[in-house]
Amino acid sequence: MSVDLSQFLASVTGAPPVHQAPNSRYRDTPTAERRNPDDTVTVHLRRRFVPQPDASATLGRVRVRDGDRIDRLAAEVFGDPTLFWRLADATLDARPAALTAQPGRVLRVSAAAEALGGTGA
């Protein structure tokens, strides 16, 4: 018997899986299934490809201050600390914490590529 974990969690909690939340970087990422040797099925997210920075409009810039954290900057800029990934995507830096390591660095604030018709996948 195969159970889709996403559907099960949605039925129990009444909420969609976390990756489908509107502020999730994985919102539009499709899932895939893998059949295991014991005949169970594992559902996982497919790889998310980060959109090229020029695929999204520049909304502005933000300067890193001493002691800043990427989630705090996201809260300041977007009103939501969980959108830190948008700052990282705009710089193509795979290490979000590195974005705030140097006070004075200027980070690009961009619109989500998904909002402009891209999927990020």
C-alpha cells in the first residue's frame, strides 16, 4: 500500500504541505515518487533551479548593517522573515548567512520570478 505523505498531512491538519505555502521557495516545485525495495513509495521534491537574477525585476537594494541576519533583513524588506531565500536568489549565493557577513554590503531586492511568470524550476 502506498501513502502520499502530502495528502495524508493535509487530511490530518487541514493545511497544505509546508512546501506549498505561498511564501515557500518550493511552492511550484513538482514532486516525484520513488518505489523502495520493500514496495513502499517515497515522495520527494524534485530539484529546484534558482532563477537567474535578471529573470526578476529589481525592487530596490538594502545595505547590510553590523549584526544583521538574513531573516531580519527579509522581515524588514518583505515583512516576512521566511522570504530570506528571495535575497539569496537575487545574488545566486547558496549560503544565505554569507550575505550578511560583511557590513556595508548592498543586496539586491528582487521580485519573485514566480510573480513574473517564471516557475523557478
